[in-house]
Amino acid sequence: MNLLSHTFATTSANRAPYVAHCKLLELLPRGVFLTTLSGPSRPPRSGGKPESLIILLHGRGSNGNDLIGLADAISQHYPNTAFHGPNAPIQMGPSAFQWFEVNGEESREPGLQGVAPVINEYIDNLLAQYGLPSAKCALIGFSQGTITSIHVAPRRTDQLAGVVGFSGALFSGSSLADELQSKPPFILIHGDEDLVLDSRETEIATRRLEEAGVPVSMHILPGLPHSIDQRGLSLAVEFLNHVLA
């Protein structure tokens, strides 16, 4: 069950279309870095005032609509939660955004450092809007959205409730120990047939977070490509049940 309509589930049989898609994105003109985020949202299913907040960070080349559909499934368990899925600040093309430029390994950490203040402002504004503390806000990321979430969350002074990371990696591990401000719990989920980001990236991220004293649980799912399935969603819901309780 693929819950992400705009996510490429890459296997050896269909990797060619994905590679072609990435090459097409690289040919599109570079967009302006937006300093204010916006995107789709879902109010609490109950119709009442939000008691918690979940922010969903999409993957590279996608947009906020890609993950906001998860709200329909998750809100069944959290009817008093508001969901927001911002578009990343760098537009790559029509309906295609990224959180940071991908210009080689040396560009990764500066890109994450550049986008972090924009995401933090977005989080803080929503918490103020709803009158919620940071402890009632969780992040859910996919791919580059997970990479971004892993960078941002532990560097926030006010600790978030937790982070769900699907199919991601840790690109700013060298500065983590020095910049660590809080230790929100993480759950990292990755398929062992992911041909876009190898599941070993999640194993490395788990080890580095644990070394920094950040609580993290890791789940490598057999047979899963670069996607989210019902197994991963169930693990995420169980995790959120603990951190948002």
C-alpha cells in the first residue's frame, strides 16, 4: 500500500523513470528561496480546537500535497490534531520543491543550516497560532523531508514531541554534538529495497543520534522501496500515541 501519490516507489524494474524524472528536475531553472512557508493543511477531525500539531515535510521534487494525505489516516487516531504540509522553500519547477539544493556532499550541511531558521519560524508561528507548546508538535518527514527534520529537531531549544522519519538520512552528523539543544524521540523507518536512499543511511543516522544521547528506534522493513506502506504508517501511529499523549 503506497500512501504517497507523488512518491516514486523505486525498484530495479522502475528505477529508469525515476532517474529520468530527477534529470528533468535538474534541467528546470533554480527557484527563489522563499523565507515564508505555506501549503495545505487539515483542521482537527473533531472540529474543535487543536490539542496537538503534526507538520509533514515532503521529499525532494514534491510538494505539501504529497504527505498531507497522511492526515486522513492519522487523524482517525488523533481527532484533535491539526496537520500542516508546507511546500519546501526552493521551487524546482511546477509543483516541485526542495528543502535544500543538491550540489554534491559539500552543499548538504550549508543547505540545511540555511533552511532551518525558515522551518523553525514556521513551527513557532503555528504553535503560537494554536496556543500550543513545542511538546505538542511532532514532525513527519519523507526522504529529503526526513533529512531536514533530523537536522532541525535536535537543534531546537524547545523540545518537540518527536520525529517520524521515513526513508531518510543524517547529512549533518558532524555538527550534531556541538549544536545539540534538545533530545526529542525519533522513529526512523526505511525499506531494505530503497534504491534512492540506501537503508544503511538510516542505520548510520540511528547510530549517530544514539551517540548524541537522542532516543531513537529504527525499523528496516523488508521488501519496501522508496515509499511508505501500511507497516510504516502503523509504526508511526503507535509512536505518535506515546509522544503526543
